[in-house]
Amino acid sequence: MRIDIAAVGRLRKGPEAAMVADYLDRFARTGRGLGLSPIRVIEVEDKRGTGMAAEAELLSRAIPAGAVLVMLDERGEQPTSPDFARRIAAFRDRARDLCFVIGGADGLDPALRARADWQISFGRMVWPHMLVRVMLAEQLYRAATILAGSPYHRD
Ligand SMILES: C[S@@+](CC[C@H](N)C(=O)[O-])C[C@H]1O[C@@H](n2cnc3c(N)ncnc32)[C@H](O)[C@@H]1O
């Protein structure tokens, strides 16, 4: 199963980039025996000033055809980590690829959000999009450890 993260903006070298790289590296190692390919991050230009619609256009072009669209949005569903892992496994078992989408400073264009197959939230507070990348990378790694039965996650 292929998992991509399509995100607005370029993550510069720094603590967030180091954390994302670390979690994605751990995911790649844990996911190898689980039928989960290494995660690819696709960055699109931050079009602050020209509006969300321009970013939505770039994101639409970046999203792989046929992928299940999982949008990150504070208004979305709040699954537990084990539920998140189970849902990923269910998509994998149906041979579906996933594309997680993270908006820019203005958020995700409503027309793009309307295309979501699943909207997930990391709580009702709004987080900076670069931190959301770190949180998503960690949750994906956590999901892989849950599916692998390793003791990283504790309820
Ligand atoms: C700074 S936020 C944009 C907030 C924007 N004002 C809005 O109303 O959507 C940038 C992106 O980070 C992600 N994000 C921020 N907070 C989030 C949360 N609590 N749960 C899930 N994703 C979140 C979303 O993808 C959002 O588009």
C-alpha cells in the first residue's frame, strides 16, 4: 500500500523537518513487513495572498489518481490511535492507496474538502501546518507499531 502526504508549503531544515524525517524513517522500517510502503511527502507551493483555491488546484494535481483522500482538518473526526491503525489496515487490505492532505495557513479550500473520503482532526484547536505534519508522521508510525504488535503504543 502506498501512502502519500500532500502538503502546502516547504518544510525548511529545522526541528520539525528532523522529527518528520525520523518518524517516516521509523515508519518505513516498521511498515516493511506489513505491506506498507515508505511514505512520500509531496509539497506544493504556499500561495498565501492568492487564496486557498490556487493551493487547492496545486494539491489536486499532486494527489495520486485513485487514492483515498484523507484531509486533515480541525472539524474532522477524532479517531483513537488504534482506530486509526485499523482503518489504515482496512484500506491496505482492500488494496487502496491513501493520500493525506494538509492545508496551508488559510486552511483547505471548501471545494477540495468536499472531495474528502475521510476528514480527521487532531483536536478542535488549530495547529500550525508544519506541526500537523510532525503529528501525522508520528501517528502513522504509531499505527504501524500497533499493526506490528510492538509495544510503542500503550492504551
Ligand atoms: C494553520 S491551519 C489552517 C487553519 C485555517 N484557519 C482553517 O480554518 O482551516 C493549516 C492546516 O493544518 C491542518 N490542521 C490545523 N489544525 C488541525 C487540527 N486540529 N486537526 C487536523 N488538522 C489540522 C489543516 O490541514 C489545516 O488546513
